[in-house]
Amino acid sequence: MGKKEPKQLTVSPEEKSRETALDLLDCLERSGISSKQNSWIDCFADWEREEFREELKKAVDNALSGGNWLGVQEVIECWKETAEIVPDKELLADLEESSEQIKRGETIRWEDVKKELDLE
């Protein structure tokens, strides 16, 4: 008796597209970006929303080719965290000033910080 080959299940393109769409919707729902909960994205300027869309599109493309949707969720979570900072003008100004100080080389070595705070 010959060995029987296992029967392979074929998935139609329509079923695969439906499965992919459901995966994306699930990921978006878990991340809090749905038609009901997208107010966090409204705090961004148009160019920032476009940047978000581009990053999200790349993540979705990667997920479609690799099947791992965690990258999509990560992009959304990072942007949500940024959205929490944007309304805080004082914090935003502090971050911008810190960035400028780094560019000017006005930094303190970590070893010096640990000494000053007596962390060694």
C-alpha cells in the first residue's frame, strides 16, 4: 500500500483577504484606533498624520508578507504615546530644548551623573 499524501487545504484569495482584514481590524481595535476612538490622532498636524499613515502602511505591508501583526500594533502604540505628550506644551518645550542641547554638545557623561547622585 502506498503512503497517502496529506490533503492540502486551499484558501481562496477572497478568504485570505477577509482573514487579513479581520486581523487588521482586531489589531486596530486592541490599539484603540477605531471609528469611535480616534480622537488621539486628531492632535497631530496634517503632515504628522500623513507620516503616521506611511508608517502604518509599511507595518501593514510587513504584516501581510510575514503574518505578524505586532509591528502594526507597535506603530499605533508609539503614535498614541506621542499623542499623550503633544497637548503638554511645557513638556514638549522641554523635550525640544533637550534636543537642542544635545545638538550643541551640552551633555553630561552618565558616569558623572551617577557620581553626583551617589549611585555608584
